[in-house]
Amino acid sequence: MIQPLSYIHPDAKIAANVTIDPFTTIMGNVEIAEGTWIGSNVTIYDGARIGKNCKIFPGAVISAVPQDLKFNGEQTLTIIGDNTVIREFATINKGTTYSNQTSIGSNTLLMAYTHVAHDCIVGNNCVIANSVNLAGHVEIGDWAIIGGGVNIQQFTRIGIHCFISGNTSLNKDVPPFVKGARFPLTYHGVNSIGLRRRGFSQEQINHIMDIYRILYVRGFNISKATDIIETTLNPTPERDLILTFIKNSKIGLMRGFRSIKDRH
């Protein structure tokens, strides 16, 4: 059902059972799949590709041009997966020629006032809490949870199944399966509660803990720690995922935990 007080460009491709509330604007190069609800006062610009059964709450702005001074009007995309919820006044910018798209996965929740900048990749089943700001080119893995008020610097990567405490800032990569807190962001252990909820066995969790004891607790530098992990721990999908993430880091990893006393 499309309310008559909304504006829908005649070239927009809207599935038959999409609901669009009053005072919403949808531009021409837009595709919205079946079952999606668009609240009032939403603006959806060219390049948006919105999946099935999404919910987009009032005031959200989807696929606006990037806040990147190099952007010159290129035709790029914003891709949003199925069953994703975008709450009030969230803003998602389209991609630049760097990757040609910004993408949000399926079954993900972006709470109110979140900002997702150009060329970001947000995975499936993520929760991004209120007022989180993602600069350009940020990558967030599946099942990550980002607490409220977090600011994430451009090109930062957050691994799968991570938990980031609220009101901090990130300028280093966060490897998979861990918790990060404090300012500057610091390793605070393995996200064991989240992993249990998602079906990881205790054996798998213990194995991940063994990896991060070597990486963050025993005092080795990153190079030495990765050598020890490779040579002393049996190959597993979790081990190999962590090692690959570390080897592909271009801005370095968040630091290990140190007590206040250690910092003086």
C-alpha cells in the first residue's frame, strides 16, 4: 500500500506488497523488494537496493551522496539485505568509485541516529546501537554488536562475533570473537557469552581463548604471537580465520589489556 501523500518516482521498482507511509520520497533508480515497510518522512535516493521484509522507520535517509569531497556524481549503490531494520533518523550513504557500493547485510539492526558512510560493509545479524558513527570504508563482520555512541575511523575492520562496548572510539582493527572496551579500545577477553548463544561448543570457545592468551595476554608482539599460534595450535576454522584477519590488517590491531597501574 502506497499512501497518496508520498512521492514515488515513476521509474522506481517497488514490489506490489510494499507499504509506504505518507510524506516519504523515493527517487527513480531505486528497487524495493516485497514485504518491506517504509515509514513516513523517509528519503530514499538513487542507487538504493532494499531487500525483502525490511522495516525503515521515520526520518531515515538511504543512499544519499557520500560526504566525500572526491565524489563527483558517479552512479553507485546502497545495498540492504532482507529482514533488516533501520530505525529513526539513521543515515546510509551510497558508495564511491572505490567499491561502487555501501552494503548492509540481512537480519541486521541499525538503531536510531546511526550513520553508515560510503563504501562501508556491515555483515549479517549485526546490531549497531544508537548514535554509532561509521566513517568511510569500515567493515563489520557478521554477528557483531556495537554499543551506543561508538565512533569508528575509516578503513577499520571489526571481525565476526565481536562485542564493542559503548562510548568508545576505534582506530585499529578488532579481530574475530573478542570483546573490546575502554578508551582507547582495549582487548577485554573472548565474547564467550555471545558465542554460546550462537551455538559454539565449549571446546571451540576454549580453543579461541587459547589463541587470544598467546596474542594478548602473554606479552608477545603480534609477529611472535602469530608464529606461536601457527606452530603450536592445531588448525581449525577459528584459528585460521583469526590468523587471516591479522595478516590482512593494514592499520594494526587494538591493543591488549593493561591495568591503570601498568600505564603509569
